[in-house]
Amino acid sequence: MDTRQMTHRQTRRGLGALLMACLLGMSGCGQQGGAGADPAAAAGTPPAAVDVVIAQAQSQTITSELPGRIEAVRSAEVRARVDGILLQRRFTEGSAVKAGQLLFQIDPAPLQAALAHAEGSLAEAEARHFEAQARLQRYAELVDIDAVSRQEFDTAQASLKSAEAARRMAQANVATARLNLGYAQVKAPISGRIGRALVTEGALVGKGEATHLATIEQLDPIRVEFSQSYSDMLRLQQAVKAGKQKAAKAAQVRLLLEDGTLYPEPGTLRFADLAVDPGTGSVLLRAEFPNSRRELLPGTFARVRFPQAEVEAAIRIPQRSVTVSPLGQAVMVVDAEGKVNSRTVKTGGMADQDFLIESGLKPGDQVIVNGLQKARPGAMVKPVPWDPAKKPGPPPGAVPPAPTAEAKPADAKK
């Protein structure tokens, strides 16, 4: 064996001995710290703070949130009822109008001529009626002395009745012509907010059809239509009959807008259909909301939150505190010693945005709401009462964002 091989073996033996010494040292450190010790406690750091709510059994109202669409309570299509050339538009698009307000002016000249013709026909019919009436009066005196025959007298009576019918027809034609002349002024049928004009001045309208000119919608109050599954309604009714829940009292309906914000004005449930839609298996409902500031517009999607039943003693916790896994729903609770425990729960409905717990919690339990990433089962934490109005801050040790290009001084390149 040469000198190089001996030196190489000695080097390998030395490295092996050094590695064994390091492993023995690490094993000794682990035995001193304990196998189940909390790393935070071993390091001497204080327990992490978590936000908790105290579970309390109180009377709660079960609510449902269902999607719906906002619609105007009243909507009227303004249409041309006579044909003619549109001369003027007398409103501002998108403005508020009152019932009876003039909106459009159709050329009245042809209608005025038609009215004059009808009035002339009426004058002619009245003259014929007067003549027939006078003839009958003369014949009535002569027939008694046999100066005229009975047949001539009967003919005079028939002529008077015919003249009366012609006069009535002429009067009806005059009334129709006056109505048509009035229809040349297109007025608002209801009060509300009018949309854009669908025709312009100079257009021929009403020729063969009632031309759609504009639409007026009443926006205050405003209506929301939504549907609820009939099976859910039946389930609630059975729970009420069984005594598990009470029928909800007449309460206010709330509206959640598309961005998730709560509409400040409460509404009222106005209508519930008596039939189930065979296509969807749901029941149509309607609610009305005040809309004095015109914040709600027809066609907008929203979610309606309304009460359905009441529970005498139920535990209510925030929805964000419940986690879902393949094993079911669970929450993290803090015991009297400050340790975190996992608890399997069963939810039984919603109260606004919170869950109602049917089983798994008891009054007095401290349920973790914020800080679940720090709450491992068995870890020591510091429970802090949760403030819903307080926004959660960044997690400990988070790196602040780098300044943007706009935040750099103007002479940074110098």
C-alpha cells in the first residue's frame, strides 16, 4: 500500500468521526428540549394572539340569501297612437317626468282636417234629422183627418229613426277625430324616469303599428324579484310543525348589492306566488325597497336576505371560523389553559352572514375567528376578543411592499 492510499483512508475516518460527534450533539439537544415541546415555548417567545368569539346560546333568526333581479314597480312604454310625422321631442332623456306631461308632438294638420270633415258630416246629419222630425210632426196632424195615408206616416217615422242613427254616427266620428287630434300630443301615462328617445324628429310614426317612442319606469319604490326552492320552504315548514323552530315574524327584508355591500334601506316582502314553477321547482317572491336616491336601477342583479324561522337557543359564530374538509366541518377552540383544540361541528342554517351551530359547541367555548394559520392543535395561543369592525392586519414577519416608481424622488437618477 502506497502513501496516497493511506492518507486517503485517514481522511475518510476523520470525517466520519466528526459527523458522528455532530449527530450525538443534536440528539442531546433534542433530549434536553423534550420530544413534545412547543418550538415557540422552547425559544421563549410569547404565545401568538388569536381573535376569538365566546359561544352563546341565544334566540336567533334563520335567514336565507337568494339571488334576484331588480325591476321597476311600474313600467310604461310610450307609443304613438296615431300616424304622422314626429315634429318635436319635449323632454330631456333620462329626466324625471310627471303623468300628463307632454313628451312628443306629432304633426296635427292631417288630424285637424279629419276633425273638420267629421264636424261637417255631423252638421249635415243634424240637418237631415231636423227635416225628418218636422215632416213626422206634420204627418201626425194630417193622418188623423185622413189627409195623408198611414203608409206615408210610417215612412216618415222610419226616416226620422234613420236620421237619428246617422246623427249619432256623425257624432261618434267627431269624437274619434278629436281623440286622434289629442293623441298627436303624446303625453306621459305615469310619473317616473324616462329613458332615451327611440325615434327622432322627422320620423314617420304610427303607420300600421303603435311605434315605441320611449319607456318610463317608476324607480321609487323599486321591486326585487327572486325565487326560493320549494323543497327548502317545505323543510322549514316541517321543522316548525315539529317544534324545532318557530315561524318568523313579519320582519324587514335586506338587500345585498353586486359588490357585497348591504343596501342601507330595508324592504318589505310584498308577494309570494301560490304556484310552483314546474321548470325550476321554485316559488316566485317579490320585495319592495325605497329608492329615493335612485341608487337601485332595473336590470341589476342582487341578493335578498329575509327571515324564515326563529330558533329559541342557538349558537351563532362567524362563517369564516368554520373550516370544511373531507371529514366534515370543524372549528378551532381555545381551552382554559390556552391550548388549541379542533372541534367537529354541524351547522343548521344561516343568520345573516353567520352560521348557526346545531351540535359540536357549548356556551362558553372560545372559537377562533382570526389567526387560524397560527392555531395548530395543541399549540399555546393568547385569545383576544374579536372586533368585527377591525380589519385584520398583515401577518407577523410580513415584508412591507417595495416603493413604487411613483414614490421615488424626481432626482433619483442623478
